[in-house]
Amino acid sequence: MRSDVSRLRGSIPPLITPFREGAVDYATYERLLQQQVTDGSHGVVINGTSSEPSTLTTAERNRLVDTAVRVIGGRVPVVAATGSQSLAETRELSTHAAQAGADALLIVTPYYIRPPQRGLVKYYQELAALNELPWMIYHIPGRAAVSVTLDTLKELRDTCPNFVGMKHASQDLALVSEALAALGQDFRIFVGLEELSYPMMTLGACGLMNAVGNLRPKVLADLCAAVWRGDMAGGLALHQSLLEINQAVFFDTNPIPIKYMMKRLGLLERNEHRLPMVPATPELEKKLDGVLRRVGMLGEGA
């Protein structure tokens, strides 16, 4: 199983979910998927945090996976984020994604519950036994309120042949080095915090799963390529060129800033969210416009 995951590397952005008058806008979603391939992304994440998955029904999440598999057509990997706080719901989403043709699963630590590590191990072991699809942990303690320890990663690696990596949305750089040392250099670690893209990749992360990839997919793909070929100066320069955009992603809860900037750049026709998420305030819009102008993505008169 671990030999089948070589394509899981590079920039694999978590796509936003476009809405139109409260409904998922699947036509726009298809266009966004195609644009990611055209702009050089190495894969796509479906139903990640940027997708506002907690506001989607299970049927909508499943249809987004179906849409992605069909539109992408095997050109790049489709990673389906199938986690929730419910084992039953995660099982249903994971089973559907595997049957639909997803290339890998990304399963967030169960949020709100704050389970002990032994509970996490049993939870993931049960999900891993559902099918042979490669799967990764989505480690985001800032949202899920639970961290994964190195011992938990080691136990899952020893007991689940299809456990191949994690998205690490944490400032804990030490865990990256420790995990690669303990689990092997083929363990796939994806950067989940924009500000740590270049630093984490220089430590051995295999790629990026960053929300900013909805805005600048080519730059992120180029950053990965620079690190792979040993052009550290070039990679650092690309990372620094993204500084203000990376910071802007977190001016408010993701994906509020991302969706506004996508609409401003013509990537989205509508800037819609589902409650309790809401669009950017006028003050935030002005601040984001300033960022887009300073980085040359928006003209002075726009």
C-alpha cells in the first residue's frame, strides 16, 4: 500500500465550496477544479476546512467528491476529507469516497469531543479497516481541540498498512522531524499552515495543503518544485512573495477572507457562506483590497 502513494506530494489545495442562493454551486465548483489542474496544482482536497464542511449535508459532501473525481479524471490525485466528530458519519463519508474513486482520504481528529489518545487510536483503526485506500490524519489542534502524539502516530503506522501520512496544521515543527525519524522518510507530511510552508518543507514535508492555493495555485506548485530540485533560495523567495497573502487568509476565520478575495479577482461570482459563517465586513474588504493591490493582484483603480 505504501508504494502506491508516490503521487501524494506537492501542492494539493483544499478547495472552497461555492454557493448560489444557499445551494451548492456545482457548475462553479467544476470550473474551480479544472482551474487547479490548469494552474499546476499536484492534486486537490475535497471537503477540507476551506470547504465549510460542517455546514454541508452528507449528501452534498458526497456529491462534491463525485464531482471532483469526474472532472479531474485521474489527472491528479483527489484527496477526500471525510472526517467529522461522529464515527458513523465519518464511516459513511469514507466508504462513499472510496467507492467513488478518490485516491486518498484525509480524516480530521474528532473535534469538540477531546478524546484520549487511546480513543484516537481505536477510532482510526476502525476506519482504516473499512477499505484499503491510503489515508492521512488531519492534525489541526487549533480547531479540533485535540493533538496527536508521536506514540499515537507510531501505533497507527504499525497497525494500519494504509496509514500513509498527515496534514499538519500546527506550529509544532519538532513533531515533523520526530515523525519522519520514527516513521520513515516515506511518511507523507503536508503543511497545513501557510506561514510554515517553506520551513516545514525544508524539514522533509512532502507538500502543501494550503487554503491560499485557491488564490495562487501556480506559486505554491512552483515553491514545491524549487525545494525538490534543491533551489532553496528560489523556494524562500517564493515563500516570501506569499507573505502578505498568507497572512491575509487569517484576517478572519477561513474561508471568509479567501472567498472575498476570490470574488474580487473574478474567481467567484458570489461571495456566499452558510451560517454561522458570514461574508467579510466592509472594513475587512478594504483591508483585503489593500493586500491584493500591494502584491500586484489587483490594479490601483479596481
